[in-house]
Amino acid sequence: MRILTPLLVVLLLGGAPGPASGQSVVELLQSVRQGGGWVRIPIEGGQGMLLTSAIPTLGLTLVGCMQVYPGHSGRWDITARDPLGDGLLEASVPGGEPVTFRYQTGQRAQLSVDVRWSEPRDTTLLLWVGLETPGQEGDSCAPVFGSGS
């Protein structure tokens, strides 16, 4: 099974935190250079989903970590897949628990994320997605707080 979470970095990250759906290519590249950022996913009645546009990824190998914001209560079941490839990530985690990943993309990638929260309420899921980048020190599993807009 291939792990898919890195596509969150490539397909979702912009400002941290910021809406995943409204990111420009410049914002995306800035987040990748900075080693990660926050993704916001609207949750209604304990469920949420996100589908990104397909983008060229040119067979990029991505290594990093994702983590639900530690302030979120309950348990989060996250299923992320690449409909254009064979990437899949299934995780059931409380806030603050890191999930590492390694994924080799194809020529193009797209991300589909389904989320279930153990609490059937409305909120916005804040998800840190960190990426290891060559020559940059730091832990991809260590979220950067206070850098949001």
C-alpha cells in the first residue's frame, strides 16, 4: 500500500492556515519551500470531504508528516487517496498524533480526502501537512503555530 498524504502538501497547502480550495501555485510552492502548512477542511455533522484539481507532479517522491491540530477533541478517521494513482492513506488519530508518509506520485496527481470525526458536530478541521525538503533542517512532524493569516 502506498501512502498518499504527501499529496496534501502538493495539492492543498497555501497560507497556513488557509482554505485548501483557494490556493494559487505561488502559495503552494511557498508552503512546500517552508516545509509545510495548515489545511482547513469544513466538517458538518462530523463529516467532511475535499477533492482537489489534478496537477502535474512529474513522478515526485514526497516524504513528510500530517497531524490533526492538537486542540481538536475526539478521534479523526481520515482516508486520502489519489484517484489518478494508487496512493492511499487510512488513519484514525486523535489531535496531535503524527502520521508519517512516503509517496511517489505519477505524472499527474489528484487528492480525494474523506474525514469522519467521532463527534457529530460542525467545525473546521485544521490539518498540518509537513514535507521534508533537501537542505532544510527541522522536523516535518513539528507544526508551525502562529503563522496563519
